[in-house]
Amino acid sequence: MKQFVPLSKLIGTFAFSFCALVMHTALPLVALVVIELVILSGCGHLRRNGKAVFSLVIFACFLGVVQYIGGGSLTSAYVTGLRMLSMTIVFIILLTTTRLQDLTAALVTQLHIPYEYAFMFTAALRFVPDFMAESKYVREAQACRGLASRGNAWKKIRQYMSVIQPLLLKSLGRSETMALSLELRGFGNTQHRFMSRVGLRPRDYVLVAVLFIGCGFVVYLRCHGAV
């Protein structure tokens, strides 16, 4: 995936998400999830993101159970879970194989999205791994101070509030520091220069063509009730 530019990866992300929304049977969605896991493994990031994928699987199961309890059929329950799983794994592939600077450059120079909106999108993505890392550090620090997550669910929720409060304070401090840095660097200027070269190359055109053909084929199968 590193040989493709960010725009190709963005198109691939939306193509996989579109296919997941169009599919209404479990077997094609399972195949889609397997393809995404193979791609993630081929990029060498499956082991590093194993915990995230496992958490997504648990959440997908929970979502399917909620769907089933809410009155849905068994088929709609696991289709909902698989659909969510496939749409989130493809975003993990995008984030682990693309530098956020390159993604911002692609959004601004190729999709002509205003720089402020592109920066907000990539900044939010940048905060996700930092937030998860800080959450781990705060939990370890509170455990060293004697915090034990034992008892029933209500007690665990009350105990976890001692983790949420310092985590929110650290996040607010990080946001203020980032806002001050942006102000000092003249954020909001209408002229922007990007060092990254994100123009499409022949291999990217081939990938985009294959993705469009694949989406068209999925739509054709959906119209005939095959997926």
C-alpha cells in the first residue's frame, strides 16, 4: 500500500465502505473483512493493530446482539456487525499506511477541500492514537496509586472516573497548546505549500479503475439479489 498515493487510498477506503453498505448478506461481508485483513497483514501492520482489530470484533458482536434484541432478525444482526467491522478495518488500513501530512496535502491539492477543514480532519485522526496512549499511561499511574478495578459494573464505572478526569484535563491542555502553536505559526493564511508529492501515477489510475469496476460489479450483484 505504500506505493500508492493518499488519494488512491482514500478512494479505496470509500470504495470498500460503499461495498459494505451495499452488501446485504453475510458471506460477501465476511469475504470483504477477510480481504481487508489480508491487506493489513500484507502491509505488515496486522500484529501491531491486533488489539484494535480484536476490540472492533468484540464491538461488532455487541452491535449485532443489540440489533437482535431490538427486534431484528438473526441475519440482520450479524450483517450489521460485519458491516461495521469492514468499514472500520479499512480506515485502520488508511491510517496505518498513510502519513497525515500527505493526507492533508491530497485533500487540499487534489480534492480542493479548504485547508482548515482538511486540517481539522487529520488533526482529529492524529489525536486518536495519542488519546489511547495517554489513557494507558493514566490507568497505569492510577494503578500505582492503589486504584483497583474490582467489584460490580457500577463500581468499575465509578472507579474509572478517576481515569477520565485527568485524561480530559490532559486532552484540554494538549488542545490549548496546539491552538497556541497554530496561532504563532500564522494558521489561517490563504497560501499553503506542501512538500509531499501526492499526484496520481499510472499504478494509481489502475487501482482506481479496478475499484470502480469492483463497485459496479457489487451494485450489479446487489440488483440481482446475489449479495
